[in-house]
Amino acid sequence: MTSIEEEGLQLKELQTLTGHTDRVWGLAWNPVTGTAGHPSMLASCGGDKTVRIWQQQQQTPNSTSFHSLEVLEEIHTRTVRSCVWSPSGEKLATASFDATTAILEQNGNGFECVSTLEGHENEVKSVSWNASGSLLATCSRDKCVWIWEVLPGNEFDCVSVLQGHTQDVKMVQWHPTVDVLFSCSYDNTIKVWAEDGDSDDWRCVQTLNESNCGHSSTVWAISFNATGEKMVTCSDDLTIKVWGVDIARLQSGDTNASWEGIIATGAADDAICLFIESEDHSVDGPKYKLLLKKEKAHDMDINAVRWSPTENRLLASASDDGTIKIWKLDSIA
């Protein structure tokens, strides 16, 4: 069997999506589209205060052409920094610099805001659903992480305010199989939060920092592989770190990247880099190497890269240049 690094691969641009009038900050693929005759759906958000929904054209079964399905212009009053679909694909959560998080729901052919979450003192930077869709996490420039319980009737109840970071919290990310939350911050740390089974309170059970092989500068993003056994983090220290995650330990409560088998990263050098696990391992564990680098993938900083969860080797990227690009990792002809 030919290994992926022997295939002779290229990152081929399929389409440039335009419409945002300011930088594009966030991207999210709807996890239940792209299969069984349902066209893929992609959400984007940005500095123009809008949330945009893009849908794959349906003319041909294998079409990779996307069109604008809807533009949501009055959900937030400031930059929309993050967007993420619920596991069921029925709701979209958006986090904004206006200090609110909005919950959007599809209603017929359109989307409507069904709930607005308030409480953070200032900019909300990131939002994340847990695997079951029963909990939502948000984080902010106010250094806090909030955990919300999802109730019937589109109601949300804040069940915990987590204080432990000393500077802006850049991203929150739930583990894909267990209810353990990870957060990363301008304070150079990654914190792991778990619920105390005795008191139902949430607490920090581990802090990853420079002293335990962590980052030496701002940690921008966190992503997991599908099983949750590995985590990748990227930082302002210009490094990407891959962590082994002990799921059994997480279950006992002790402990701008995207990853779908190949780690994709985007940065201020306007390039997209793809990394894979090397066949050469050391005593410290697996090693990773650069598979390819797409120079000048965008005209300005790249803020997000996201692999499609359903379409083989399809990647979306978002940039300060106001565009979204759809890429295909394909063999060189």
C-alpha cells in the first residue's frame, strides 16, 4: 500500500468564496451534511459583524462548488470571532466581541437567532459544544471560561464560571468523547477542566505550560483527532505541539489548527502547512514532519483552517483578505 507521503500530493484550490467585507475569523463545517444526499454546509464569521452560511451546489453528486445560502447581518453588533455547529447540526453558536454568544437555528430555508447568552464582561473569543450537545463553553478577554447547560426550549443556564487563566482566553475546546474541557490563553498555558463528581463543581485538573513541555508564548488554538487520543496545539512561539491524551485518566477527572489525520495549520505568513506522523519514532514517542507547504495560500494572514468531517481531503481556510478558500488535497497528475 502506498503511504500518503509517497502519493505525490498537491493542495489544489477549488473555489474562492467572497462576500465578507472585512477579515474572516471563523469557519465551521456542519457535521451532519455532506453525506446521504445532503449537500455540505459551511458557516463563516468575521469582522464585518456577519455570519454567512454556504452550501454545496446540488447540480451534480460530486460537485465541490459552494454558493451563499444566507447572510445574517443583525445577530451581533461587533466582530464575530467564532462559530461552531452543534453535534446534531441543528444549531449554530456564534461568539462576538459584543460580549454575547448567539444561538442560531434553521427555520425552513433560513436561520433565526433563538437565544442570546450574556454575562461575559467583554469580547467573547470562542465557543464550543460538548459531544452530546448538552453543554456549551465560552471564553473571553475577561480571562474567564463559562459552562452553560442546554435546557429545553432553547434555554441556557450558566452552571460554572471558571477562573484560572491570568490573561485573555483564546479558545475553548471540548474533548470529543468525554466531558472534559480544554482552554488556551494569552498567558501561554493550556488548562484542563473536569467536573468534580462529588460536588458537581468544575475545577482545573491540569495546567500545561513551558515547565511541562508546553508553549512559551500565547497558545492560539487546540484541536483533537477523531478518537480524542491526540491533541494538537499551536502557539505564537511558532511551534505546533502534539500531545498524547490519556482518555481513561480524563474520565477519572485527573487530567489555528485542524486535524483529520493530517494536521493543517495557517498563520501570518499567508501559508497553509500540512503535517503528518513520520515513520521514524523516538523514545519520546511519534515524530511529525512537513508533508507540504502552500505558499501564499491567501493574500493576508490566515485565521482558520478546517478539514471537512465528511468529504475526503477537503479543506477550508479563512483570511484577513476577506475570503474563504476551498481546497482539495489531491494527487499530482
